[in-house]
Amino acid sequence: MKSNYTYLLINIATIFFPLVLSFDKRVTFFRKWKFIWPGMALTGLLFLFWDVLFTIYGVWSFNDKYIIGIRFYGLPLEEILFFLTVPFACIFIHECLNYYVKWQPGATLTRYVSIGLITLSGILLVIYSNRLYTAVTFGLLLIILLLLTFTLRAKWMGRFYMAFLVTLIPFYVVNGMLTSIPVVLYNNAQNMATRVGTIPFEDHFYSMALLVMNIGFFEYSKKRNS
């Protein structure tokens, strides 16, 4: 098989099992698909706008050897699909945990975790304000967590943190492949130049911002239509 299908196959592998298992009779995730799309569209547009700019300014680039070659505004088709496959898979994990795991972190612990992440984001934003990927990632996460913690007082944040920890397993598999092959090439002049294996440190928090927005819209849509 040609290597230029690599990124496309990673996308397919990411969504395959969540898509098939959506029809499980207990979780019945397929019945909740309608709550996914509005938030995925809004979040996807924001992140794709950011993605286009980062590609233009050389924050990252894509290895032509591992993509099929179809591009929109400089982004490979596979990169656009990434913002569909990854949130879908992670919202599926979130819903499975909601069904199978009844325990959740208490409000106090959840608040401490949020405040810790807000503090970390603020510190790194100040220290690395001249690194575009680092500054935008932690700046966006800082704003989102401040809104969810102190303005909206989202009650689902404890369960989100649980789900996020579980999503780190596929995160290391998928991002590990993307950065080790490598499909995506990062410019260390625009990040902290610190990696977990081959994965930039910022990617963990980039993923958190992406997922918390998607799950936030998902929970809002469910509540509104309940």
C-alpha cells in the first residue's frame, strides 16, 4: 500500500471502533449523534482557522510523502478529517464512561484541578509568549477553563477530566504515529521544544482545549433537548 495513504488510514483507524460500537444496545451512542454535530462544526471552524494560520506561519507542516495530496487553504484533507474523527472518538469515550462508571471526582477536587490547569496555562503563556504554538494553546485553554470554572460553573468538568485521562491512551498512539513517522512536522522555534517521546508537550493541552470545547457543546445540546 502506498505510503501517501498513511494519514488517511490513521483517521479511519481512529473512528472505526467508536463508529461501529455506537450501535451497542447499552450505550446507544448513535442516538446522540445529533448532539455532536453543532459543537463539532463550531469547534472545528475555530481550530481549522488556527490550523491554516499555523501552517502559513510555519508552526507546523505536513509531510507530502504520507498524505494523498488534496488540500484546502493549504491543509491536507486528512488534517480536516482529524477534527471530525478525533472529537467523535473522544465524545464516544466520554459517553461510555458516563454509562459504565458512576463514580466521578468531587466538586472540590475538580475545582482544584481546574485552578491548577488555569495557573499552569497562565504561567506558560507568560514565559513562552514569543512562541506562537505555546502562547495560543495555553491562552485558549486559559480562557476556556476560566469560563467553564467561574462563569458557567460546568458540573460535568469532573467527568471530562476522567474522560481526558482515558483519551490519553489513543492520544499517545495516534499522535505518536503522526509525530514519529513523521506525518506532521513541528517547528521547535514556535514551541517549547519539549517532547514526550516524539509528541510536543503542547499537543496534550491542544487536545484538551479541542475536546473540552466539543464535550461542552455536546453536554449543552443534550441538556437543551432533554
